[in-house]
Amino acid sequence: MKATVLQKKDGSFTVSILDVVAKQFRAELRGEGIVAGETVSIDGGQEAVAFSFNQKIAIEDIERLLEFVGYDFTTKPVS
């Protein structure tokens, strides 16, 4: 599964994952006590969930969690 991590200049970021596998990522976040905003969108004709994080959460922690659950990901800076 491919996830996309979009990092904004203010330090906040969003992780977008296909909806059919987002449940596992959501469960891992809750297990770690991490709260994220969620927005459903369409990505390439498939439903995806964008998890939004503020700058209080380190992007490296979320990237480690993505690796733990077995997701490949790309990180892209956005303005």
C-alpha cells in the first residue's frame, strides 16, 4: 500500500491512505494515543482517507508508524 505524506511549511502534515486499508493505520494511531483529523476524498478513482496532524506531532514518528504497519510512502513538501 502506498501512502502519501504531504508536509506543509508550518510543520503540519497530512497522510493520505486508501480507505480500504486505513482502518489498520487508524487503529495504530489510537494505540499510540495519537489524534488526527480525518477527511475522505477520492484518489485515482478510489476512496482515500487523509489524516491531518499538527506540528506538535513529529513527522518522523508517523513515518515510523507507516513502516511498522507495512506501508510504502513518499513524503512531499507543499506550501
